[in-house]
Amino acid sequence: MSQQQDCLFLDVDTGIDDAFALLYACAAPQARLVGVSTVVGNVSLAAATRNTRAVLALAGRAEVPVAPGAAVPLGADPNDASAIHGVTGLGHAVLPEPAEPAHAAHAVDAIIAAARAQAGRLVLVATGPLTNVALAVMREPELPRLIKRFVIMGGAYREHGNVTPSAEFNIWHDPEAARIAFRAFGGPGGAPVVAIGLDVTRRTTIDGADLDALAARIGDRPREGALMTFLRDSARFYFERTERQSGQRFLVMHDPLAVAVALDPTLVETRRAAVDVETSGRLTTGATVVDWDGRWGRLPNTDVAVTVDAERFRAAFFAAMVRLAD
Ligand code: BDR
Ligand code: CA
């Protein structure tokens, strides 16, 4: 690993866009993926772990340890997202059963160990509910000071939700955990949460024409067949749903954008503010509430992404897929 490279650790609930995020992380030149942990969310913990190991194998990175974490949320009943990601979590894609076993360590221990081992240069990205991260900061309160950057895909800040009118899935799935995580980060010496919410992810989509263009670019490369089959088959399930809903076939790149920003923060503009999570609203449980004007008098704990350079992100994603096909 070169001196300049950051170390990347992903906490995922592998669904379709988590899978794309993992592929991107495996191909990123700026950082080395050192570990992955899994959490219940889009699918069960067991399915998320299996999918993660299978996707890493597809990327040629089967050796990356995958540590299973929370099988249930801290403060809510599990609610999967099989309508969006399919029963397995990977849409219509079928990947071989992964050979590499799941890691023996629990996600919480794996996150803390990676943060200590790579103190000051670990970039932690969460693309699922924040259950594992909340448990990790309760176990190791120094976590926000040990890591270099903490990026989440989660929340809806000036935007409507995607599960309820006000809540985004990852926050809504375990609002108690999200509240603990937001409150633990930021503050003196601690990394703030970099929040990649629906405000920016909804601006980053890909469609069938993008996948055709990618296929043309990666033509005869060694992993072209397996990679394109996976991208097309998983995305097709997502396209079918958006077509039923809106008449248009597209995939929102929620989780890959979070990984991309973790590696290149200049892809988004952010605004620093205090954020908290509604845990017991009559209508708004899981909403991320931002104090844009400092009315609470709290220290800001979050860099909220407010704009995104979508074209530069899309170009970086497709360039990464080309590298991965080699
Ligand atoms: C988030 O919810 C999940 O379904 C996606 O994987 C993404 O992490 C978007 O709200
Ligand atoms: Ca996810």
C-alpha cells in the first residue's frame, strides 16, 4: 500500500447499490479496502453477509475480511427492502456461493480494531442502517477521534423521504442507532458525520444506455462477462420497479456516491450543521432534523451534502468498472 493511500472500511447491508458501492471501493485508486462489516437492513444479516462475500469475490477481492454485525435494529422491528432489491438483495443477479468464509470477528470489534490499527487514516463508510456504528461508538467512545473521515449514505435534509414522507430508509430502519451515531460524531477533535442523503443521491442515476456504453468500453477484458452480467441483472430488477412507479428505468446510485465522496470529498459541497434524528414522532420517526440556523445552540456534528457534481461522479464510477474488468 502506498504512503498516500487511505484505508477504507465499509459497513453495508448489501442490496443492489451497496454491491455497486463495494465494486467501486475495490477498484478505487485512492484507497485500499481493508475490511467490510455487515448489518441487517435491505436484507437479513445472513443475506447481507453472503451477498457481500460474493460481490468481493466477483471483484477479485475475496480476501477482504467480512465481519457480520447486528442481526436486528436497536430500537425498531426489522423491515427489509426486498421490494427494491429483490428477495436475495441482488435483484435478478445470481452469484456463485462464495468460497471465503465470513470473518470470525463481530462487526463492532472489526470496526474498532481497524480504527485503532489505522488511527488517523481510516475512512469509514456506512451504506446501511447505523446499528453497527452505534454499537461501536458505545463500546469505543474514542472512535470519532480515531478515524479520518466518517461518511454515511443516509437521511433526507431538504428533501422528502423514500420510506415515509420524511424518512430515508437507512435512518428509518434504526432511528435509535442513527441518533446515537450522529450524537457521537463531531465535537472537539472528532470527525463530523459526512451525510450523503437523498438531497444529492437522487441526482446521481444510471440507466440501461449507461450500461451499454460501459459494456462497449470494457469489451474484451478478462472479467467483462461476469461483471457486466452482474451489473445488468441486478440493475434490471431496480429498473423494473422505477418503471412501474414512474415510467422510467433508472437506478439511483445512493451507496456508490457515499464511497466516492469518502475517497474524493470535492464531489459534493457540504454545509456544517447540527443534525439529530426523530425517534418517536407520530408521523416523522426516522427523519433527520437539521438546525441550519443554530437555533438549538448545539455544536455542529454533520457536514450535510447539499450539491453534487453528478457527471464527475458518474465518470469516476464507470472508470472504476473499466479497471475492475481487467
Ligand atoms: C438506502 O436504502 C437502501 O435501500 C439503499 O441500499 C441505500 O443504502 C437508500 O435510501
Ligand atoms: Ca444500503
